[in-house]
Amino acid sequence: MGKKKLNVPDIPPRLAVPIVDNHTHIYPDPQAADGERLAGAQGAAGRESLVGKEKLADIQDLGSGERPQPDSVSSTVQQLLTDDGKWRFPVLENNLISGMERAGIRAAITSGCEIPELESTLALAHRRSGTIFAALAIHPNEAVLHAGVRDVGPDGLAPQPQAWHEEFSLAAAIERVADMARDSAVLAVGETGLDYFRTGDSGKEAQKEAFRAHIALAKELNKPMQIHDRDAHADVVEILLTQGAPERTVFHCFSGDAELAAICAEHGWYASFAGPITYHANHALREAFMAMPPELILVETDAPYLTPMPFRGHPNVPWGAAYTARFMAWLRFDAQAANVLAQGTAAQVQAAAEGVSDDLVDRWCEQLGANTRAVYGI
């Protein structure tokens, strides 16, 4: 087994045209020092493994040669570092913001989609107004637990219901989202949709019920909707067509093929791409990207997961979107990209993508910026 990859992506050079990370997950307590409180506030499996409980190191700024002051929240809270001095997850809030600024990520939309995350996500959006915005919903995998379904899904993992799943029925949980989503700092309803990898047949109806309710909420509030679609393309499309999709519908972390891309293009639905588009084996995903009209494409990280190359397997952060945007520009505008992808190794593909000209990256980022304004108004 290889050594665990601990550091987050290096902060890349600033993009000339700033862009928005259209979907990320910034944790409820980004000032947590030891990771225990941070992980304990979450219901999703596996997050604690990203944090760890290693000894704290001094705060250190990457690449600038300057040493920042300790975070203003508490002098005892310090940035976790790897042995070679790089930032580890979790990245402290002030460092997160400064890293975004230095990379050219002018804003990020963070999604809170579990009951414990709703208030803290909204509070973060207020605290960092103009830089961090919120999207709120009950995630489809959470919907199953609120509905009382306890069957093991195709992933083989036993459900792990928490106290809030027992306290809130599915209807009550969605109503809590509806109350909070009226806040102006909440730009979108999401992530909602269907996830058939995590739930069996017994949970599908609960997910569909929640999806329909979120569609109605997005239309009522006239806000964009962010869709989580995993192994459920046909049913997601069927529900959107039957219910009537919100005017601004985004397939977050798009995972479909060219066929789904064609359907999105036909109906004016947006596709937001994350780090997996940079993975060497994902040819179908890149075909979908190329099949989408440029005006319907967004970029995101879905951090802290799905980190783009060359940091695949590391914890992700919002400035990972800069790496993905550069790769997108290479795919879209470099005439040699198709040949390199067809004949080259993963290392050769990565080198070619990293070599794309700044002019082409700027051109693509202008398009991404225009698309973000069209969907979210920022």
C-alpha cells in the first residue's frame, strides 16, 4: 500500500481571469485544530480519515516566503503541516481565503446538505460575504436515513443513522432547508438528486420524494438547483422532465457520458466538471465535456474529494478548480489534445495539459466566469 497523501494542492499562480469554484464542501468548523471536533460534526463516512490527529505545527504560508500571523480566532489554533512543510487538511479559514485569492478563485459556493451543516454553512457565507456563498439541501443519501430506511445498499456499507436522522422526519428536514434557503446568502438549492450507489431499492422512493420537493423549492425561490446524480441518470432526467426543471439546473460534479450531455444541452441544463475530468481513464467524461456547449459548462472542486491531477488522492481545496480549469482549456482549445489523449501516457497527458498557454486559459476562464454569472449571479 502506498504512502497516504496528506498535503492539499499547492497554490497555483494566480489566474488572470478569476473564476468561481461552483461547488465545494467547506467544513462547519474550519478553525478546528485537531480534527476531532471537525470530523465529529459530520455524518458522512470517511471524512475523519482526511483530517487525522497528528501533532500541530506552526502556521506556514506556501510559496510567498512570508510568515503569516496566527489566525485571529485563537492563538492556539494552528495550521497542520506535513513533514516537508506543506498544508494539511483542514486548511484554516484565513488560510483558505488567502489561498483562494492567490490562485484566482474569487469565490466559492459551499454546500451544506446534512442537518448539522445547514446553520454553520449559512454562518460561514455571512462571515465571508462576497467570497463564500451557500447552497443548502438534504443530500439524497441523507434523505434515505431521514425516511427510516436502514437497508444495506449496493456499496455494501451498513447505514449509520445519527441522532438528527431520528429527530427530523424527511419532511421536517426539507422544511428546515426551505426556511434557511430564503436567506440571500444562499445562492442555490443543493445538492439534491439521486444516488443509487449508496441506496438499494428500498431507499429509492425516499430519494425521489426528496428530489421532487427540492425541485419545487428551487422553483418557488427562483434559485438554481444543484443535482447529485450517481448511477441514476435516467431517473434523474425523467423526474426533471416530469416535474419541470428549475430555470437554472446544474448537474454538479457531472458524471455522465456524451448521451447525457446531449440531453443537458437540449434542455439548457448546466454541467459542472470537477477533478475526475483530468484522470487518464475518464475518456467518456471528456467526451461529455466536449459535447457540451461552452456556455453551459461550469467548474468545481467538490472538495475535499476528487482532487485534480497532479494531486489526485490528496485532500482537495477550492483552488483545485484552477488546475481543472487549465485542463479544460487544454481540452477545448489545443488541437493536439485529442492525439495526446489517444496515444500518450498519463504523464504525457499531464505535461501537455500543464503546458497550455496562459492566453487559452484566460479565454476559457472568461467563459467560465460568464457562465457562473448567468447561473448564480456572482
